[in-house]
Amino acid sequence: MTEPAWTRKDLLGIGELSVAEIELILNTAESFAEVAERPVKKVPTLRGKTVVNLFFEPSTRTRVSFEIAAQRLSADVVNFTSAGSSQVKGETLADTAKNIASMAPDFVVVRHAHAGVPAMLARQLECGVVNAGDGAHEHPTQALLDATTIRLHKGRIAGLTVAMVGDIMHSRVVRSNILLLTRLGARVRVAGPRTMVPRGIETLGVEVHHELEPALAGADVVMMLRLQLERQSRTLLPSLSEYSRLFGLDAERMRLAKPDAIVLHPGPMNRGVEITSEVADGSQSVILEQVGQGVAVRMAALYLLAGTREARS
Amino acid sequence: MNLVAKATILDAAETARVLRRMAGEIVEAQRGVEGLIIVGIRSRGVPMAEAICTEIERLEGKRPPMGTLDITLYRDDLSLIAPKPVVRESHLPEDIEGKVLVLCDDVLYTGRTARAALDALVDFGRPRAIRLAVLVDRGWRELPIHADFVGRKVPTRANEVIKVSFEAIDGETSVQILERQAEG
């Protein structure tokens, strides 16, 4: 049995990964989940390495998840967040990159409102770059943690029917998930109001629905998306209550899916909008498990990138 | 780099006999099975630990609990990740506090694997003692580490490789000595 070696310097998106690479990350993450159950939840693997969290967009959850992941591997973590960062003071991204490079970090974890920023930094920086969400482009670690959560419950990805519901247009979570799930052989359905489903998305190999019920029918996995109320979502909808009436997931609609179907949500949830509390807190919900899997997946990503980095030097 | 088989040191029957003797030495030293945990270091320390548990059960009428340890995350060389990136889970069957752990590994060479295993075990608790059992001690230590239970001492040259195979992983059980030859 020869395992595929990891040769990437950066983790920028699911789009660039082969099936073997995706499976390597998922398998590695599965082993890292065990570290969280130990009395000492820390291994010395990345001792003396520095991870810079560079978040140009606010995100407590993803940042904390990367922070815990890095610390469990014994790396040191430095946080740059948009509020205090120099971009507010007018610094260009290229200058920011040069400044970071001078501090000689081993990894930079980037979140930015514009697609392609992590890729640009990856070209400029010698250190490893992890995309923690760029515009509406990709959010690879989110798709990977969704996949480990699904595998944990279903034992596989291939052959499953996965329904993704909500703002398909502006969601990087959807893009990364479609790429990952179709690549691993799942049947993917997307559902949302016409204003929130981009034309031509079926070319990615997904079934498109503009009603919730047929998307849910017989699904193994239901992935509800966050309505981004602070961004574009409000202008694309007549009203929140109408959205909730047509696309909100409640216990009755959940019965359309398979009896053993699971419900995922990338968080933070708008309770009572896209999902009712009854479903979110119900027995089919694996939303909190996703958070735990997030740490394991991010540990796996940093670990694999560290191997490449060491091999290069 | 080519590996050429030079000699078979132990065949399946001889390996079984050696492990039987080691199992006897372990229970003799610990005066039985009480408080004993056998821990296999992945990969080939695991079938070795299983064989030792089976032999101890035959001798004492009671099977000691067995754990597995993956030491990948405790290695002192990150450049080993790229060629062999897979990390597997570690599992210890019970609280190791106050127990005597016997670490099993197929080959003792530089001692770095054993050092990493000691670091890993300390993160799981504080055992009363940790002993080391190896099927083959090939010399060339780089750290002050020695084995308490040794199957065979095999003096080797630097260009030689000890290849241990177990049926559960490799389809057959044997210990071979190979020689590294430069290509061309």
C-alpha cells in the first residue's frame, strides 16, 4: 500500500486537489480527531513554527478554529484582524505581504472579501498559505470538515445524495462543497430562490431546484446555508419571513429526507430563518460536531503543509 | 537505490519461537500479567504486540490489555512527513497511570522512534515503568536508549536494512537482511 505523498506548499481551494489529496487530508484529520480526546491535547509536531492568522474579514469561529489547531500542534499563533490592521490605514496588499514575509512566519492563514487574495499571497510569500475563505470563491477547510463529518456518520461520501439550501450564489462554502462532494462521487442538489442561484451552476454537475421539497426528498445529507443578512441577502429577497416560509428547514420538511439523514450548517445560524431550533438542536443535527471536526481538519492541513515546507528547505 | 536481499535471519516458525521466548521473559520480569499493558508502535510493532499478548495468554491464562501507538506527530524530523504523510490513531485500552507498559517495535536502530514513543506515552499519563521490547536490535544507536527484551541482536553495516514482515500486514512472517546498492 503506497500512500500518496503531499507536495503542495499551499492549500488554496478544493478545485486544485485530486481525489487522492482530498482523501489524504480527510484520513489525516480522522486521526487528528483522536488528539482532542487525550488528557494532554497537544502534540509537539510544529514546535517552533509560527502561524499568522491574517483575517481581513471578521470571523471569530474560523479564526479560533485555526488558532486551536495550530496550538494543538505546538505552533505559535499571531492574529492580525481587519479592525486593527494596516489595510484600514491604506496599506496595499502587496506591502502587507512584504511586511509579513519579513517576519518569517511558516504559515499564513488568510481570509479576505476578495477572491484570489490567498492565491496572490501564496505567489509572493515563501511560507505556506491556507485559504480561510476568499470572497465567493472557496473555503476549502469548511468543505473538508463537512466531508469528515459526513464520513463519520455515513462511512462514505460516494453515492450519497446531498442537498444544499440557501444563497448558492454568494457562498464560497457551497462552491468548495460542490467541488469536493462531486469529485468524491456524491449526488449534489442545490436549492434556493432564483435570485440566489447563479445561472449555469448545473455545469458543475449538480441538480438545481427552486423549491425546497424536491431537493430534500430522499436526501442523506441536508446542508443549510447561512443567509448573509449583513451582506447581500436582504436585497435579493422580498422578505425574510417569505424566505423562511419557502426555504426554512423545519421538522416537518426534514421528514422528506431519509429517516437517518443528517443536518449540517456552517454557522453561525440564523435561528428561525433558515433553520428552526427544533431541527438545529434535534437528534439529526450534527452542527456542533462540525465545529470539532474543523479543528482536526485544520490540524491535518497545517501538518501536511509543514511536511512540504520541510522537504523544500 | 536498490535493495537486494542478502539473507533470511528468521523464518515464520523461528519468529514465533523468538516471540514466545520474549513473552516468557516479559511475564517473568513483571511476575505475571497484573498491571501490564502491551503497546505496539505502528506499523509492525502492532502485530508483534498481538503475538506477544497471545503467547502471554497461553503462558498465564490471561491476556494482557493491548494498545497501539502512532509516533508520527512526535518525530524530531518534519522532512519525514512528505514521503510518509499518513498519521494513524493511537489507542490505549485503559488508564496507563501506575501501570507497566511494554513498548513493542520490530527493529531498534537509531533509538529515535523509541524516544518519540516515550514522549507520546507521557501525554497519555504517568505509567509506573516503560519497558522496550524489540524483535531485532541492529545497533547504530544515536540516543542513549536500550531494549529490555531483545529477540535477536544482529550486527549490521550502514548500507544494510532489516526488513521485518508480519503475516497480518505483509502476507508472510519473516526477518530479512537487505543491502542497499547504488543504481547503475
